[in-house]
Amino acid sequence: MQKFTTVELLRDIKTVTMAADRQPVAITQHRKPRYVLMTYDEFEAMKTRGDPRRVYGANEAPQELVDIIMPELDRLIAEGRETDG
């Protein structure tokens, strides 16, 4: 991702917006990423995709997810016991 400072944005908005036409750009403030500038179409597409991740409580997860996770957790616990001695 290309980065521009807020000062660069103020001085040369044309260059920054042209870069944002190609891909989102980060706007930094005090050398830290602060904002992202992207096209409106890209923003709308991102909103409609949503975030497929979901958090489950210990007793709420669907069984197919439990069937995937539990053997791996058991393996990691056993592996931890082996290395702890």
C-alpha cells in the first residue's frame, strides 16, 4: 500500500487521489498510519462483502467446527506436556 503524509495530501491532492484510483493509500500522521483513502466503489464493495468471521462461546460453536478444533487443541496440549517435561 502506498503511503502519503497528511502534508503531502494537502500539497498535492491530485497525486494522492490518482494513486487511490489504483489502490487504497494510507495517509500517515506523525509517521503512523491514520487514514485510508480509496475509491467510493471500492468502499461500497468492501461494505457489502462484510466480515465472515464469527466469535462463538465455548458451548455455542457448531458441531462441525468443534470437530475440527478439538483434535487440534488436544494435540497442542499433548505437545505442550511433552516439552514441559
